[in-house]
Amino acid sequence: MTKRALIVLLVGLNLTLAAVLILSVGSPPAAYAQAAPLGQNYAIVAGEIRDGVDALYVLDLQVRRLHVFIPTRDQNNRQLIHVGFRDLQRDFRGGK
């Protein structure tokens, strides 16, 4: 095989691999938020916090807190556990 044929073969292989890579990369997963029906005081968003672990974020608009819930690992008794919350007014305004 000549040097020129080898270069053409390698360039073709690189173009094929680049096309496969571009076609296999999809768009990122969509994030959906939904307002709860209780006077529009809550917004709820689900998201991944670690590999394979999802969390439910509940934004309490009235008191400006972000609550985090994660599911238990027990497959027979799946429940949401309240992990904690953040005081968004204090976080964003620097208040007490």
C-alpha cells in the first residue's frame, strides 16, 4: 500500500468516526418545571444530583426556600426523604 493510499484511508476513517460521534451526541435532557395548584406558591423540578440518583426540588415561593427530596433506595418501600432546604432570601440578598 502506498503512502498516499494510507493517508486517504486514515482521513476517511477519521471522517467516519467524526460523523458517528456527531450523530451519537444528542441534545441534553429537557428540564420541566411545574407549578403546584396551591395558589401558585410552589414550583417543582426533578433533576439528577449524582449518577443514577434523582432529586425532587420544591421551591416554596411564599417563604423563599428551596427544599430537596430524594427517594429511598429500598425497592419495596419507595418514599421521598426531605434532605434539607436553602433559604434563598439569605443566599441571594446576604440577609439573616
